[in-house]
Amino acid sequence: MPIDFTAIDFETANSSSASACSVGLVKVRDGVVVDKVGWLIKPPAGHDTFLEWNTRIHGIRADDVVDAFEWHEQFDLIADFAGIDVFVAHNAGFDMGVIKGACAATGVTPPSWAYLCSLQVARRTYALDSYRLPLAAAAAGFTGFSHHDALADAEACAAIVVHAAQFHGADDLRQLADTARVSMKRLTPAAPPADTSAPAAAPRRRVVFR
């Protein structure tokens, strides 16, 4: 099997895992980027406060997302882009936590995506003082990108995984995970908050047409 996957990166408005305010997605086929896209997201009510600290990191403010898709409106765009791909992300626990948190907050049930963490792969591939995304990406030959821009970060993550696969002589992500001794994990949906005031409603997903 070739090196096929979708790299993903989120930025958040605050410390809540449900507060995604932007996403970047990069599709890789046979080790080559073939598609990429990114957009702003309006965080769900109760998770939509933009903290100064977060804005200072990624530059996104509440005014920027007023007309953006809300999580439940844009989730199908993420699902359609990724399909059945394995996700890769740098510090993947954070990005998968965003999917779980935002879905739980909005009544969306995500697929059980498999995922691989490029941070863990980088630690098993390079000898660096720090494995932060800019330094790990530089080790993979990917430099000069705008860190904390979600799409740029997803591209950097993709570059790390493609380079690491070449370094380890891996023919697919499973072989890369095995060779680098990194676990490939699977997303398990988080339970939505309990609402004792009314009967639980069935989760809904709204289809968004491009």
C-alpha cells in the first residue's frame, strides 16, 4: 500500500477542546500532496469565547468567524475530504480531542477514524533538541511556513510523515508505525453532556454542499 493519508490541524478559540476556530486539511497520495483546503469555524455556544492568549498565537478573533460555518454545519466537509483515510496530526491527541469535544458539544457522531501522531514519529526518526512542529518539519526539509496557520501546519505535518516513511523505508503508514515503534490509534467518540431537563435527542448531522 502507498503512503496515503490526510493531515489535519486545528486552532482553537480557548482551552476548550470544542472551541475549534479553524481547520487545515492536506490529502497525500503515494507520498505526494494532491489536495489541500482550510477554513474558519464558528465555535459552538458556550465554547465561543476568544481568549487573548489564543488569539495572540493564531491571530483569529471572534469577528473573523461571525459568518463562518458552525461545527455541525462544516463537519461533513471534513468527513468528505478525509473519507476513510488515516489522519495524521502533530500532537494528534490534541486534534483528535478537538473532533471529539466539538462533536460531543454539538450532537455529531464522528467516524471511528484511525490516526497517527507525527510528533511521536518525529521523536523516533530525528535527533532534535525539540520536536515542536517547526523544528521537526525543518528536519524533514519543510521550512518557511506560517506556524499556527492551520493549513500550513497540516502541510508541515504531512511533510514530516512522508519524509519519515522514506527514512524508515516504509511502504505505508502501518509499516511506518511498526518500524518507528509508534502506535496507530483510533478515534472513539466522547459522550455528549447529559441533559436531564429533556429526553435525549438522536444525534443529527447536517449535510453541507460545496
